[in-house]
Amino acid sequence: MSFVLTAIIMFVFWMLLSGEFSFILILSGVISSLLVSYWSHDLLIGNADIKLEAARVIRFIKYLPWLLWQIVLSNIDMVCLTLHPGLPIDPRMISFKNEYKTDMGKVTLANSITLTPGTVTIEVNNEEFIVHAISEESAKSLISGEMQARVMKIEGEDNV
């Protein structure tokens, strides 16, 4: 399946770049696309399980409204912190265990944390996530693990 998808992508790219539709150019495009696809189809598409990937996309789409709501809540929290006369900012570094086996899970969580105002993912490695939080409340919301659990649901059973 990845060979066919790669060949189609390569041929469409060939046709867009050439802009000409003579027989010899189309034939050259087909042959070149098939050769490049044969040699490199696993690099562009890989051995993807279409059913599993479609399920992940659906779970990710279900995750987005929750993430957007968390971004809104964090923005409100940041406005309150900034406008408070005492400026109760208490920056801290927190770390928690990395339970994700796939790069997609790590990237999704790291970007979700960084998109949420008041927190920034500093480092992700195979053992842990290191995050900067601007306040104790921001840190507690991350330590609670709700975001991690929701991202784990996106990954599905193959993550364990």
C-alpha cells in the first residue's frame, strides 16, 4: 500500500513540476515515480496500518476540543496572574515519567503542554518530560495527569 501511495505522490509532484503533458514526459514521470517509490516507499509512508491510523486521527479530533478548552482556561489563568496586584507568579521546573513508546505520543503531549499558556516543555527523553510552569496551579494541573491520560487514549493499545 505504501508503494502505491508513494508512486502516486511522486507522479503528481512530477507532473506539477514539469507542467507539460507530452507522451514522453508522462512516460518518464511514470517510470521515475515507480523507481523512486520502489527504492524509498518505506521512507515516505512507511508500513502504516490504515485502520489504526484512521482510529488515531478520530481520537485526536475528539481530543482537540478538550485541548482548546484547556488553552482558554490557561489564558484566563494567565490574565489573572498578570493583573493580580501581588503578581503571584511562582515559576518551577517539574518532571514526570515518560510513558509513551511512540514518537507521536511524545510530540502530541509536548506540543499540548507548550500550547497551554503558562507551561513550556523544555525536554523530552525516553525517561521523562521536563516542563517549566509559571505557577503552582499550572504545575498541579500537569502533575494531575489528565492531559497525559487523554494523549495516551489517542495512541491506543499499541502504545503499551
